[in-house]
Amino acid sequence: MRQSSRAGKRLSRWTSLERGDIVTLYRRGVRCHTGAIDERTEDGRTIWVIDGIGDRRLFHFEDDYELIDTDDVFA
């Protein structure tokens, strides 16, 4: 049940994202990507992130990415 609660918190973070939010994604503790949210599916399980040089990448919640909303960190 603990893992289920953790997954719920992770998904809540993904579903709260809005276009323009700056995020950093980690996978297995390694920083993978930083950029601005370009788009998000309605269920929040898929996001598109544009980095500083304009590359757009797709990320899926199910691929176990941890997400930090950089706007929250520096607010």
C-alpha cells in the first residue's frame, strides 16, 4: 500500500503541471532532462518537455521518471 500511495503522489505532481512550468526529470536517481512543459495529456501520464535549445521530448509516467517542478523549488 505504501508504494501505491507514493505512485499517487507522483501522479498528482504530473497532473498539476501547466504549460511553461520548468521541470527536471530523474530516472533511477540520475538527472535526465530539464526544460519547460510544452503539453500534457488530460490524464497527466504523458508530458512533452522543451529544453533550453528547443528540443522537444516525450516522457511517460509509467517509465518511472521522478519529476521536480523547478518553479516550486525556487519560489
